[in-house]
Amino acid sequence: MAEKHKAAPMVDEISDFEVLEIAVRELAIEKGLFTAEDHQQWSEYMETVGPLPAARLVAKAWLDPEYKKLAVTDGVKASLEVGIDWIHDMPSHFGTPSDYCNLRVVADTPKLKHVVVCTLCSCYPRPILGQSPEWYRTPNYRRRIVRWPRQVLSEFGLVVPEDVEIRVEDSNQKSRFIVLPVRPEGTEGWTEDQLAEIVTRDCLIGVAVPKPGKTNVDKRPVHPAINPVGH
Amino acid sequence: MSKTHYDREHHIKKATNVGDPQCFRGEAGPAKFKVGDRVRVKDLPSLFYSRTMFYTRGAECTVAELVYESPPAEDEAWDNCENPEWFYSVIFKQKDLWPEYPDAYANDTLETELSERWLELV
């Protein structure tokens, strides 16, 4: 009987892919392709990148039509103005965290809504958006968004009107995409800082639209319990 | 054909401080298609590696933009950078990809990129 009460292991068994990653990494270090220090420096660098520069890019484009034109025609050049150099800034001094450096900024209009996916696996504009959310990499999102975009978007809480065209961007070659959403009403006279705050990561992937008052730094909503404990 | 010394770093040397696909600019020659062309995705065999989605094969689409030049994924997977091609951004009507797509949303589209070898004029 005593065995039945043994504590469950704190960490689950390691997955096949984790074993594979460790094996390839250790082989690469042994072969001298990179050092353990390089690997650590790279991993730490990757933890520091996030979606703030992309939010800033959108805010600037809302305020400056000339900059918007640049963003839509040359995303890599436009990224320089928000502090992201796709080509030179990597700690390894070559390549980018997503291998390729062709950023396309796709602009929504009141009659056109973009949403980004990589049906192959997980192409994502990492230098300007950081690591992709877990759901972006799931087969569930990848296989359904291309075929049933309206249904999937409604699961994110975004209901797109019938007369608005949805354009799914399947990013599976060398371009990486961010969405430049329509500037929402109620933001007249806002500063760049205020505008950047409402451009969340999900708005940049295209599964949400910016709303005044909805930011990344909002307090979590607290709701009263539906069936409160009676004491 | 066999190389006595294989330069494992040829891509890094070429792309450093230039970027990929930027480092292949000007290497693909004249483009076969232009913006606005109606094209069809060929259903070529892809035995080892491809990035051409099966859902696009055989479907018709419109060239929206000539995006960059690059070796196609089928070559690059084997480290062959010798024959860069034009890449096209193409737009499909969702109706042309998924027969059951609702008529109410006939305007919905899907955009993706394909290399020249995968496209033919309709």
C-alpha cells in the first residue's frame, strides 16, 4: 500500500525532440561549429527580443504617412527606425534569429483584414516580434486558419464583418509578416507612446484588432465567483 | 562533379552583412511572370523536400508581387545555391482552394509565396 502514496516525479519524462535537440547541440559543440558559450549567448539574446519594436513601427506608421509607405515597401529598412537591424545586429554576427531577413508589413484597410500563419511549422518575424506564442505553432491553428479563418478568428474573439475581405498570409518561404492594423477610432490626438501601447502581439499577428484601453500592461480582470464557497 | 574540398561556410560568407534573400539579388535573370498574371500552381513531384503546400497545387492565382530572388527550397535543402529563381507573392480566392468555402465570403483570399518553377501561365 505504501507504494501507492509515492510522490509523482517532479519532472515528466524528457520528450524525443528534447533528446534530439540535446544530441544535435552537443554534436555541434564537439565538432566546433559553435561553442557552449556561443550557445548560451544566443539563447540569452533570444530571450530579450519581444514585440515592442513592431508595436512602435505600427504607431509611427499611423502618425506618419511617409513612414507607412516605407514600412509597406521595405519592412527591413523601416525596422531600422524602431531600433531593429535585421541584417547586422545578431550576437553571432551572421544570420538572424529567423534565418531570413525579408520583412513584409501588410496593411489592413477598413475592407481588408490580414492574418498571419505558417502552415509549414513556425515562420515568425522573430527579430521584431520575439518568440512566437505556443498556439501559433500548433497544428490546430496552422491547419484551420487557412481553411476556416472566420471561425478561428471568432475563437480569438474577433468577428470580422461579412463585407470585409479576410486575407490569410501563409508565410512559408523567406518573407516574414507583421500586420499593420487600422488605427482605431477614439485615438485622435494620441502620442506615439500611447498608440504603441494598444498594439499588442496578437494585433501584429492579425488575430486581434487594437482597441483604446486594451493594452499589454492591463491589470488581469477579476470576476466574482459564480458559485462562491459558502463560508 | 566531386569537390575535393567542400566549403561548409559558403552561405554564411555570402549572407553576412548582406542578408538572405538579399544576397541572391540579381542572380535569377529575367522574371517569367509579371504582376497581374493569372497563373496555376504545378503539381510537381516533391520527393525529398518542398515548401509548396499541397492545398495550393493545381489552383489558379494572381501574381501580386515579385518579392525576391533565391534558390528554391527544393535546392536549398541540399545546400545547392547555384540556380536562384524569382519568387512571387500570389493571391488565391479562398473559393478556389476550398470548394466548400461559403459563398457569403467569396471575397476572402489567401496569399503565399512560390518560386518560379512551381508556376505556369493559365
